[in-house]
Amino acid sequence: QVQLVESGGGLVQPGGSLRLSCEASGNIHSGYIMGWYRQAPGKQREFVARITGDGGISSADYVRFTISRDNAKNTVYLQMNSLKPEDTAVYLCNAYYTFYSHWGQGTQVTVSS
């Protein structure tokens, strides 16, 4: 099993920045694709960014969101800049490998003045 714990969410003003962290434990290895998704109230979960073990990146917003990972620490990060009110959501970490997909509990990000 793999456990994922997100942190770093909070309240930020429009235009501000946040850095989310997701620490993985258990049967985790660099073969896992690590990703971030988000879900706003009343909306479907949507993809934010993901990163492979060797650093390959896909992102919904390459300008504002930067994903990175530290395999030695089993941690993935999401740097979010120029935040907008529509970025308000619960941000969830995902670890995916072949048939296995694990989710964290999420961390709330609220962008408001």
C-alpha cells in the first residue's frame, strides 16, 4: 500500500503563491507517476499536473503551475503562482503505477481577497 499526505494549502490573495507538498510512504518507488488534481465544490475532479520518476512533466498550466519531485524524500511538490479565485479547490495528490492508483485526502486552497 501507498499512503499520501498533502500539506501546504491555505488562504491566499489573488495573485499570490502557494507551494503544496505530498509525502508518500509505504510501497512507493520512482516508477510511480505522481500527480496533482483538484476538485472544486459542485465540479468534477480535474487534472493539474503530473511528473514521472525521471522528470517528465505534463501540466494543465505550464506558466503558473510547476510540479517537481524529490525521489529521495518520496515527495512531490506543486508550486502555484499568480493564483486566481477560480483556483480555489481541494488539491489531491495521486500516485499511479500500472494497475495501482492511490489518493491522498487533499489540502484546501482558497484564493480570495
